[in-house]
Amino acid sequence: MNLARLFTAACAAIALVGTTLACIEAMDLNKMVSKTDVAVRGTITQVRSDRSFMDGSDWPRIFTYLTIEGEDLYTGKQTSVEMAFMGGTHEGVTEVCSTMPAAADYRIGNKVVAFSSTTQGWGEVERVLYAGYGGIYREVSTKKGAVVLGRGKDFAIESNTLVNDLKAGIAKAIEAKTQEVK
């Protein structure tokens, strides 16, 4: 009986610490555009996981890398972008990070919109999926056209949005970003 209580207390402590370490920033589309240098709309063509030492760490972390081929919504040009997020499974070992996207969001063949930026300090990782699960959005086909599925309040794409409307919103956000620089 005491062992069961100890186990329950340990699980509660781990859950509490885990939630205090997670840091998820509220983000609207303008803020997301201001913090990233690529928003790719396309198809996930490759998913792989690998270990990498973060700078100053002696413990290798597991990172999942996504390759997305499609259109850069900031430039309108075709691109292929590899980006990573913390967490995943590598050689039978799984690490879960509270901000990693759900596996259903990053399957090969999924049509997505993903926001990304370069990073430093993540070892071999050069480009990240910005804001973890808050940086990748699935796209679905509807009778009205392609729709990007929103995630709710405080996410860059709050509600289901037609791709053309998203492109218009990104164009306005880029304009606002350009004005800030001037």
C-alpha cells in the first residue's frame, strides 16, 4: 500500500515539474511571422529521428526531423525545408517533449503549413519547427478549396482558414514586419 502511494506521489511530482518546465508562448499570425523566416505549405516527404547533443550538454537528446516540400508562403517560391523538433523515437528509445506535435500531424504524405526559423545551441539542428505543435497545421481539401485547420485561441492560425485567406493574412503580417524594420 505504501509503495502505491509513493508511486502516485512520484508521478504527481513529475507531472507538476513537467508542466512548470513547458513554456508555450501565445501567438497570433503577425507574431508568428515576425519570429520565423519560412512558412512552408506542402507535403511531408521525409520523417526521421536522430540524437544530438545540445550545446553545453553531455546528454544527447532525440530530435525528429521533417522534410516538407512545397511553397514558401513568405516568398511564393518552391522550396524543400528540413526542420526539427525536440522529442521522438530513435533506436527503440522514446523521448517525449510537452511541445512536440502529435504523431498524426507529421506523417509522411500529410499536407501541412509549417513555420520555421534557424536556431543556435541545438547541436546539429540548424532549423526548428517554431513553437513546436503550435507551428504545424494540417491542410485538408473541402468543397470551398484547401483549408488549413486552426488550433484555437492563442495559436497563429486560430480557426479553420482557406489557404487564400491565410496567404492574404501572411502578406499583411510580412508588410507589418517590414514596417517595423524601417
